[in-house]
Amino acid sequence: MAVSEKSWCSGFLLSPLLDAEEIAGLPVPVITIERSGGNFMQINSDNFTGGKLAAELLLENHCEVFIHINNDYTTIWPSFKRIVGFECLMEGQTYERVIRRELSEPFLPSAAQAMKEIVEDLLLKYKGRKWGVFCSNDDIARLFEQQCILKHLAVPDEAEIIGYDNTPISECATYPITSVAQNIRLMAQLALDGFDNYIPCETIVPNILVKKSTTTNS
């Protein structure tokens, strides 16, 4: 929580523990980052377009089966729009959404085991067809890439992978992972500017797709 130098207080909020009504009812103006809904100032990335960009690239690269892998979601999270953006182009395609909560802790053995099970199940269903895989973050994408290597699936010829956030781990993977990059610098600047120009509204910040080694059109 940050405090401005004005005579009134305001604050940043990233925590998901308060719902929109509770935030709007706070006695100070609040600026949220990656939270939506309610009568307060919201700075959110364009999650819908991020998911859509991932789908467009995988379709362009002639993938035959499309898979979204996520650890969890609710429809009120801004990040849910990543799924909506991806799925809006999946009509008529072979598509599967995979949710495993074990992936929330990507560095634990339980996450690796969950991803092993996911890949083994996909091999039973779709072996011999080119996969286009969109993961909800780069940590999950790294786990998926690791299992592809262990299962001798060629990346990107047999499985293309796109992550989200363009974090350093996407660069450090065995094959650097194509990822959707959020403009964190601009989001932070807009939040800071909100102290001087506070308007209870939602501002959407564009994302870009950073192509790397896990997609063929890179």
C-alpha cells in the first residue's frame, strides 16, 4: 500500500483477497493492477488480445490440435480473458482446455508429475498430429516443454508452445519460449499517474507477442 503526498490518501492494490465491492467501499481512492469490476481505478493488460494473438500464430503455423493449459481461473479475473481470447478462434478446431491446480506451484515435484500426466494423456489422444499449446504463464510453459523433451516430442515441429508474461524463465528454457509480453512499465506509470489524475475507470494496456524458438514462425 502506497501513500501519496496529497492531503488525502490513496493506495495500490494487487491482492486478490478483496472483492470488487469491498474495494469500492474502502474509505480511500484505490488503484488496482490486474483486477476488474467496481467503482475504482483499474489498470489491466489486454488479456483478451494476448490470448487471441497466441491463437492466431498457432493457426498460422498449421497446428492441428489446440490445447490451453492453466492452473486455475475464475471468470471475474482479468486473466480469464486470455482464455476467452484464445478460444474465440477455436470454433471448428480440435481443442481442449486442461486445468490442474498442482501447476500453481511449478517448482514442486507435484507440478512436474501433473504435467507428465497431462502430456501422457495428450499423447494417447493426439499422437501424430501437430499440437499448438497455449499456457497461462511461462512457468507452466517451461514444464510442458520439459515433458516434451522427455517424451521425445520435437519442439516446435511436433508441438508449438506459447507462454504468458515473457518472464526471464521463458528466455532460460532449453528452447526459449514464445510468450505474450505485458507492458509492465506502462502499467506502473499509469498507476503512478493515477495519484494526480484519479478517475474510477478501467484502462487497458496493449500486449505484444514475442516470438522465440518454440514456434516455427519466429
